[in-house]
Amino acid sequence: MSDASHAEKERHVRMLYARMHEQGESLAEATEQLGLSVDDLRRAQDGLVRLGLIDTETETTVDAVAALTRGLQDSHRALDRLVERHVMVASLAQNYLGFTRHANDDLRVEFYERERSAALNNRIDELADLAQLEVMTMHPAANWTPERLDTGDARIRRRRGRGGRGVRERELHAQVMLSNPMLRDRLRARRDEGTKIRVAPVIPTRMLIYDRQVAVVQADPEDLERGTVLVRGRDVVRSLAALYEFCWTNASELVDVPRSADDAALTEQQRAVLRLLATGAKDDAIARSLGVSTRTVTRLVGELTAMLGSGSRFQAGVRAARLGWLD
């Protein structure tokens, strides 16, 4: 949708709201008076619903001040819940992980404060060397340095040098980090040497899993400095591995990500999704149009939005058009 079309849509939203709210007209009456087409009406209604300016059940307007107040209250409640959740996670990690009980008595938990980072690195070295079947890692956006990357490369080389070439190695990285040329080059090299690499718009936390028996997890997903948890225990680590598999399934190969480590161009499917986003289409409508699952569309939208640095789906489509990605 061009800037002119977007402006026209916003004008229809304001006109429809004014007719219904200020002149007391019904939706049908306002539509008839304005001469809106079916598509224009649908887009205007979507705009009113998005802004909270219409009650969808009664098709009556909501006062703008009341809609604004409700929106702010909802935002405050969501922020309060998020803060409460983060405080709870940090408290559990810092104060209660020592109280471990398990029916099979096989659960062991160790907490490494920031001050014990050297001891943690030694443990990770040991786990990497002892891995026999599989190593799974996920990394959110972070300040990658040559030293950190060298450490990871050294672990891989040592494992392979000790007969670990049969170990399946997988890495998940935050897609935004592909803007770092140094990391792009390292990921390409690791992939070429046999490590499976995927990227995703959102990585929930930093996590390393060895042979599905031991996991190293960042204690607070929002703060790397809060410490790290090392967990041994079949059932718990299997659950963490299931989380990893879900993230892996919904992630993308490097070659499938535009402007990525392979400097790949947009695929036709991605172009089609962006064009439909620019029209304001929802995931289910895009899925029907392309003949794919809604989950696939949701993944593609997340990737494209993150890649374009957009704050919304519509903005992603508009920005892609301005960049010439849809030509």
C-alpha cells in the first residue's frame, strides 16, 4: 500500500468514526452516506477496531478518551505482569535453586554467579569435550567479541580432534546479529565445517545442551550478569531440549534470510508476504492466498519485520516497498 493509499484509509477511518459518533448514524447508514466500497469499509472497520474506537458486538462507537484510557490501562497491566514475571524468575534463580528434590533423585542444579564466570567456563569446556552425541546451543543478541568466538571455535576443534566428529552440532542465533560482519563470517565458516546453523527473530534465552543430559541456562533472560544455572537431570533437560526443538523448527536457514550470511536475495514467497502485509492483510488471509500454513506465515512475518527493523507489520510492507525489495 502506497503512502497515498494509507492516508486515504486513515481518512476513511476518521470519517466513519465522525459520522457514527458525532452524528449518531449506524454503521450501515454511515457507510451509505460516505459511499464506501466493501474493501474501504473493511479497512476502515479494522482501523476502528485497532484503535479501540468501536464495540464489535453492538457496532457502536467508543468515546476516544475512554478508548485511550483503556489502552493505557491495558499497557500498564501488561507491563506490571512482565516486571512481576522477571522479578519472580530472578528470585527463583538466585534464592531457591539450592532446594532441589526429585522423585528419581537424579536432578542436580548448580548456580554460577557472575563472579564465578571462570569456573563456569571450565565446566562448559569439560561438557563440550565429553559430548558424544549432540550439542545444541542458542544465543540471543549479545556483544560478540573475537575472543568469545575463538573460544567457541576452540571447543569445536578440541571435540572433533578427540574423535567427536560424529557429534551433531546445532546453533541457533538471533537474526539481528547477522548485521555483524564478524559473526556472519564465523557462522558461515562453522556451517561449512559441518555445524548446523539457523537464525530466528526471537531467541528466548542463552542455553547450551549436551547429549540431552546437561543444560547450561542463563538465569535471567533479560540480564546476562545475573548468573547462570547448570542443570543435570533427565526429565528437566528433556523438557529444555523440547523447547530448543520448537525454536529450531521455527527458525530459518542462513540461505533463506535476505541480506544474511549468504547475502541471499528475497525469495518469491517473502516478496509475496511483504506485498500482502502492505495491504494490511492478516496472517490467515496471507496463508490462504499463498497456500501455506498460518504458522509458516507467522514465522515469515516475524523474520521480515525483524530484518527491516519495523515496529509493525504494515510498516514492514511499506519500508520494503521504499527499499525497492518488491520491484
